[in-house]
Amino acid sequence: MTLAELELRIAGWEDLHTEFKQWPLQPDDVSAALVAFANAAGGQLFLGVSEGRQIAGVPDPDRVLREVDNVAANNCAPPVTVVQQILREVLPGRSIVVVDVPRGDARPYRTNRGVYYLRTSSGRRHASREEILRLFQATESFYYDEKPLPLLGIADIDFAAVEHYLQRVQRLDPDLGVEPLLRSWRLVAGDHPTIAGMVLFGRTPQTHLPFAQINALRFPGTDSSADPSDVKELQGQLLDVIDQAQRFLRLHLPTPHQIRGFEPEAKPELPEEALREAIVNAVVHRDYTVHGPVRLFVFDDRIEVHSPGRAPNTVDEAAMRAGVHVVRNPHLYSRLADAGLVTRAGSGIRRMSRLIREATGRDIGLALGDYEVLVTIPRKEPS
């Protein structure tokens, strides 16, 4: 970096990837800055620039490098990787130290005082509990669906539902009790059901996880600003919720009959396999740290499935359409796979796209936002 480039950065001042500090700086302030960058998208910390946007420099840049290295190794947990450079003699006898902090591979990072920071466009702030959990999820060091619910116990699991599931998937094993099996599946941890265990087999899942449901609405026309003609809150155990969503779609999608031979043959407007795929994807890949329901909207011209949270990790639309397979809730996913509702190949979006194109001549829409993933399924145009 040159002095001219530094002056341009100072003119633009601080943003998501840039922070300026005057030296000397307390180790706690240095560690907070490094942790914030490592937990976000990375960035650069410039040491030797005042809050008034004046270049002040540091008198002994080599010593600053050693102190920053020491903080990165000993005041951040896990240690933060930094790459430093010196802009020498920006003023007589004074230099600028530039600390490059890449996005960390071992997120989330915290200071040695146990504080998690995130970098924002206007500075840094403490990470919320939900953000910390998402950071753990993003690096696959922790899956939120295996989080135990400490206020609940084994009695909150519906063992009759578990037995019915085991019969369905033909996994009855008299030598292995049901509780050990649930523990091995991470549906129970210690004496407590996990998020996955409660969503799948809880006696009253929405009592404890009120957002673990589907809100289904039928809108006349093509605009959600109109009053819905039908509203249903689909609640219960996850497999029941999926079944209720399928019944809601059957209710509001016409199923004309074609005469073949002597008997009429049902011809659904849209392939049920594709509709089921959209519903199952929404409930199994959603972000359960976001306290909002999956939303299912039926319009005259389309169906929308809104799944809370961003797409897992770095998956974008192109990757999703190409069949890139990243599982956010592996314990939920495994149980639905055993039940035959998902494949382990990650081909669901591609299969859904093909089926809808064959049925309507148009492709599905995918919109990946910061707060939700939206799948749009076109309906057949009236003949």
C-alpha cells in the first residue's frame, strides 16, 4: 500500500472492512478489533491514524508488529491469523502499521474476556446469542438442531410417535432401546430433548418452539396485499406438519380428471412430488435460530414458499440449482431421509425444477435474501 492509497482510504473512512486507530492502544481494544473482523468478512486495521482523520503514525512500528502478533495469539480465542505491513516514514520518524485480518476459518472468535464481536458498516458491536449460534453453524462446529432444551425432559418426547416412525422406516431394534437410539440420533442430549427431537417427536412442539410451524394462506388473485380467503396454522410434529401442508395445497389446487378407458383419471395441476420437495426443503433447511414460521402462499398464478434465514454457508442460487448440497440441520435431515422424504444426493432443487418445467413450461424461481429463502412455483396458465 502506498501513501496515496492510504489517504484515499482515510478519505472514505471506516466501513465494514476498515478501522482506524491511534497508537498506543490497549490490548483489549486490539483484540476486539481483530475478533470483529475475523467473525465477519475480514478487513484492515490501520494503526497510527487519529479520530480526526489525521495521519499521526507510530514511532516504533516493529514493536507494534510484535505487540499485535502477541494479542492475536494470546488475547483472542481461538488465535486470530493476521498479516501485517508497514508504511514507513509517512511522517518524519513515524510509520503506519496495517493489520490485515482475513475472515476466520475457526469462527466464532472471542476475546480473552469472553466477548464475541462483529464488524458492522459503522464500527463493531457485541454479537447477539443468535448471531453466535449462526457463526458456529456456518463453520459446522455446531448444529443448532442438536441444541438441547434445558427446561424440557424425556417426558416431553412422544414415544408413541417415535415407535410409529420406527415402524415406518423399519428401524425397530429390540436390542437397542428407544432412548439410546434417540441419543445416538442427537434427538436427546443428556436428559433433555434437542431442537430436532422436539420438532420431530415433541408432545406439543409449538408450545416450546412456536415458530416451528407453517403458516399457509390462500390469496385470491396475484397480490398478498389482498385479504386471504383461507388461513391455516399448520402445527404438530414435523411429519404431520408436512402432511398438513400437502393437504392444504390439494385443497387449493384444482385436480381435473381425464377420461381414459372407462374410468376418470386424476390429473393434478402440479406434480405433488415437486410440491412436497418445496415444503420439505423449507422445513429441513430453514434457520431455526430465526424465530419465524415457514410461510406457504397460494396465488392464482403461483405458489410461494418462504423459509426463514439465509441459505446455508456460502450457497448461492447458481450453486443451489447445480445441486450443491449443504445441510444446515443434519439430524432433522437424516430422519426425513430415512422416512423417504428427501434424498441424500442433494438433487431436490434440480428435480423440482425439472418437474415444474415439464408441467408448466416455466422454471421455478429462487430468491436468496438476508432474511429468507423464497421458492416460487409457477402455476399453469388457464386454458
